[in-house]
Amino acid sequence: MRPEELDKAITPKTKWLILNSPSNPTGAAYTRAELRALADVLLKHPHVWVLTDDMYEHLTYDGFEYTTIAQVEPKLYDAR
């Protein structure tokens, strides 16, 4: 998901973003920079909550650095 796609998809009725990174079954994961760009979009939409699935945080390979979106942008962690 790219930031511009996320921004377009959010409407006043949007309540949640479910974010799986790394995702099952592909293992695809967002980099810190990609999460930063998604967080910037989410900061513009404070009515949208983020649900993350961090189950696979220990299953990364090739030196990939696992990071949550809340680590990248702590404002998203705070209860709104």
C-alpha cells in the first residue's frame, strides 16, 4: 500500500486500518521509511485507528529491521 493510495481510500466513514507487517503468507514488510510515509497520512485522519498484527516480528530475514508504525510515529500510539 502506498501513502497516496491510503489517503485516497480513507473516507469520513473509515474507522480502522489493519496493518500486517510482516504479512502472512508473503512475508512482505514495510520499511521504516514506508511506515513513516503511511504515518504521515494517518496523522491527517485522526478518526482512523490502526490495528497492527505484530505476530511475525521475530520472523525477519536478510538483516531486515522490524519496526512498528507506533515506533515510527508515537502520536499514533496515544489513545485518541
